[in-house]
Amino acid sequence: MNERPDPLLRLLRNKYGHRWHIRRTEHLWVATVRVSETDHAPTLVEPDVEEFVRQLEDPPARAGRSLLARRWFQEQLYDLGHDGPYYCAGPPMT
């Protein structure tokens, strides 16, 4: 795939790249956090670059957390293969 240089994308990556992984499609600007343990939205998707930059500066609140993000839950399971399947050796909790 032949990508053309994008000066605005390069500028945003230089300014916000320490916190966000930034990319774009033909119609959308997308940013994902580099550190998953945040108190704000982990992903931003916007068609408007001005709104996108506002959200990079002041991200919206997080909608929820994955159950797997909770430390207690992680400690109860064995990760099988690092790609999603988990195993719990203990009996079901009732």
C-alpha cells in the first residue's frame, strides 16, 4: 500500500504520541491509548479533526471496564496462549 505523507497526522503524532497511538482513514481520525489503565475513554473516533483534537486534549469519560481489567479477576485465571482464552482451576463459585 502506497501511503502519502500526511503533515497533519505527523503533527498530531508528534504532539500527542506519548499518550495516544493516532491513525486515520479516508473519513475518520482514530486514537487509542498507549496505557490501558486510564480513567478516560481508551479509544477516540471522530470524522472532524477539530473535535478529534479537543478530545485528545480532554478525553471523554470511560464508558465501562472489561471484567478482565480487574486485578482480582486476572489473579483467578490462567492465560492460555495470550490471545484470549483463560482457564480457572478452581470449582465454580456459587
